Amino acid sequence: MTVSKFWNQAFIAALTRLPAEQAKIEADKALEIAIEHWQGLMKEKGAVVPQWVLYADLQLEDIRKQRGD
């Protein structure tokens, strides 16, 4: 699943119970939690991330934060 698809689904799910502005915040939180989850798995198993992919098209499990974050 791409980042943009994940965020859109999280936003729509939150939108069914919250106003739009709060739903955006909740979708951002859900995305952050998912990224942290995949980063933990990558540390355990190791992975190579493509260098030149648009953020919105990047697969969720391939996201890495900069070192020091």
C-alpha cells in the first residue's frame, strides 16, 4: 500500500467520526504509527529503500526516517 493510499483510508475512517480538521490530524498520527512499525521491522530484517520515488508513491513499508529522528 502506498503512503497516499494509507493516509487517504485513515482520513476517511477518521472522517466518519470526527470533523475534517481533526480527521487530518488523526490520519497523520495513524501514518506515523505505521511508519514506526515498519521501521522496527526493517531494523530487525534489513531492507533497501529506493532513492528516487515520489513520497506519495512510496510503499508504506519502505519509509525510513532520517537518522537522529
